[in-house]
Amino acid sequence: METVHVTDWKNLADDVISGKGITAKEALMILQLPDERVLDVMNAAYKIRHHYYGKKVKLNMIINTKSGLCPEDCGYCSQSIISEAPIDKYAWLTQEKIVEGAFEAQRRKAGTYCIVASGRRPTDKEVEHVIGAVKEIREKTDLKICACLGFLNEGQAERLVAAGVHRYNHNLNTHADNYNNICSTHGYDDRVDTVQTSKKAGLSPCSGAIFGMGETDEQAVDIAFQLQKLDADSIPCNFLVAVPGTPLQEQKALTPMQCLKILAMMRFVNPTKEIRISGGREVNLRSLQPLGLFAANSIFVGDYLTTQGQEPTSDWTLIEDLGFEIEECAL
């Protein structure tokens, strides 16, 4: 494998800032760098990150409005019908509970509130349930709202936009060629279609992946370029948490160094986009979490869907210690 020297990484960052994209070969080099060279490429990635986002860090908070009871067989997911993980399972939270969650997001200094529900796709009635809560949240807060409800049709997406939802999350999850190893109840193209449907309706597309599910380095690079092609505004980089009771429970965790390389690669390929360190941050990056923010500019604060995050105060301290600043919403 050809080696790129530190001066080349900095020059490559300058090229990216000037509008010249990197090649798939260069992106693959990032993933295959020796660990002792990671700080070189992270320094270059930070040059890009700082150019577009300065020292700001965006905080996002999730509320799991419907847990478990999902008919899909995604191998990573504790909410899947085939999962034996001991999680809380419940139908839709009330609109009042969803609104209360928005106030909690503000207390945690989040600027974006993510309303997530398990399941294949929402019914029209369920979409209206979310819309009722969204309208109240929009009246009482300045939070940006992201919805993640499964596959959407065009009419549902348009109604979410009209209600004030800013963004729709639907992750690609893994590479098209790895998809059959992860899920059999829907396909990769179904996910692409939902991203495109939400974007066409006027929702800001949020789409990323879960790394560490057996994909090759080449496939990880291709995922980054697929997200570039889809023009996703926000890119969550999840790192697999091998939850006991799921088919991927024996999957070996990524090393912190591998995670940093993925974040740097994603920044180089998608320089202007919000790169968010998402699920699995605490488990996979461990003590190297702060370094991730030299490439990424966004994190989740608090818990995830069925796995725990760290205390919000720990995230605030992490950001402050780096000399970065939280991009807060107005209260």
C-alpha cells in the first residue's frame, strides 16, 4: 500500500477545502494507515472541520418513542423481532411525553431533538401522532427536530415538513454488498429510496452507517461516497455495540484507532457535512472520544435507543477541555 506523508495529508486537506474531492484510493489509504500515523491524518481532518465549523460542536438528543416490537430482522438491533435482548418494549409514548423530552433536550444543551420509533414504517395515524407533538414543540422551543420513523411515503414526508420537522434520519446502515448479511426483511435500495423521498419533500436528509458489522475497508469507503452522492446533510457514524441476544453479539468491536480513521475518512469525503459520532461512541472510542471531535462536529448527548450513553456533564466537560464550544439552541 502506498504511503501518504504528513505533508501530503495537509496538502490534501487544502485541496479538499478548495473544492477538489479526494479519490477512493486516497480515502482507503486513510483507513489503512498504521496506527502511529493517525494523529497526522486527524490533524489534517481538523483543518477541514475547522474551516467549515470552527470550534462549534452540535449536540443531539434521542427519544425512543416506540421501543421493540419491530418486525424487521436487522442483526445488530436489540429491537428486532429476532432479538432476545432484554430491553423495555412499549408502544407509542404519549404526545405529552414526547414534548417533555424536548424540554429535557434543552436542559442537556442539545440543539436537535430526534424523535425515533422502531418499526418498518409508520401508519398515517402514527405520523399524525408525531405531528401533534412536533407542533407543540415548535411553539414552545427553538429546537430543530429530526424524525426517524422508518420507511416513508411521499405524502407522509410532506406532512412532516408542513408540521415543522427539519430533518429525517434513515441510515444506509451498511454497504449494499453486505446488506444480506445483516437483514433479509428489506434491502439496501429500500433505504436509499426513503432518503431520496424525504429529501424530495423538503426534509434535510440525515443518513449514515453502523461500522463494525463485517464490512471491508473498501466497502466502508464506498459507503462514504454513497452518502456524498445522496448529499446527506448530516452523517451519523455509528460503531456497532454487539448487544447480547442479537445475531451480531459475537462481533468483535472496532478499536479506537479504527474509529478515528473512519471519522477522518468521512470528513475528507464529505467535508461540508455534519459528521456526528453516534451510537457506540463510548464503547468503541473509549478514552479516545475527545480525538474524534477533531474530525466530527456533532455528537449525541445522553442515552441512545436501548444502550446507555455517558452523563451529559461528561460530554460538556469533554468539549470544554478541548477548547471547543457547544452550539446551543435558544431557550
